[in-house]
Amino acid sequence: MLYIVATPIGNLGDITYRAVETLKKVDLIACEDTRTSGVLLKHYDIEKPLLSYHSHSGVAKVDKIMKYLQEGKTVALISDAGTP
Amino acid sequence: MLYIVATPIGNLGDITYRAVETLKKVDLIACEDTRTSGVLLKHYDIEKPLLSYHSHSGVAKVDKIMKYLQEGKTVALISDAGTP
């Protein structure tokens, strides 16, 4: 299962309870910049494996995410801010 | 201070942390239907004085809200769902 999760634009409080709940339950979080998303995830005590994934990512990254999904694992896709 | 607060459309988890924080700190919550908003507020353990305020409300209701604001109190305006 792949979740597309919207993250705050500027104020860390601007994220929904369901978004945080989703990030807390997935097996992997794919994010644009692990340092940027790290600030948000740390704020909400979310410790999950992170995978950087952005517009310049190669096919190997897509394969990695697809492998997770095919194994029945859950992945959340987030961007630095807003909705991916 | 008057806060315009967006509330969930369908899923109670679709409200931001900042919105809940705001509803928890204000002196009065003006809502369309106190029973409808009561479900949301109870879910988040928010106990505040409620004032029904909707498109058919008379000038007296506006006066009441204005009085609160002029006294330096804080008011949150919410609708049954979404952004007022």
C-alpha cells in the first residue's frame, strides 16, 4: 500500500492527525530530502526507515519502492512541504 | 482575536494539530450546529462554551461575538465541515 501524505508548509502544526498516524504505521517513508523531512518526523517522534526519492531519482529507487510494495509492505510518499 | 478554523470533512482524523491546539485555547467556539461540532470536539476532549452561529443567525449573535472580541477574549469560528 502506498500512501500519499501532505506535510506542513512552514508551520509544523499544520499536519493532520491522520497524516501523523499514517507516517507512524508505514514500513518506509520516501521523501525528497531526508534532512528536511527529518525535522518534521523528529518533531512527531516518528522513527522510520527513510528513502530519498525526488525528480532526479533513477529507476533503481522506483524499483526499491515497488519491491517494498510487492512484498506487502507499506510506504508513505511525502515531499519537503505540501502534497507530493 | 478571531480564529477561522478548518474542520474535517468526513474523517475526524483530518484536522491539523494547530487547529486542535487553537480550539483548545480559545474562550468561545462559534459553530453552525453545536451537535455536529460536539462530535468533533468530544473526540479531541475539547470542552469550551459553544455558540451556534450560521447564515440564519441574527444580529444579536454577531453582537455577542463582537462583545467577546472587544473584551479581549478569543473566539474560534468553525463550520460543520471544511473551512467557514
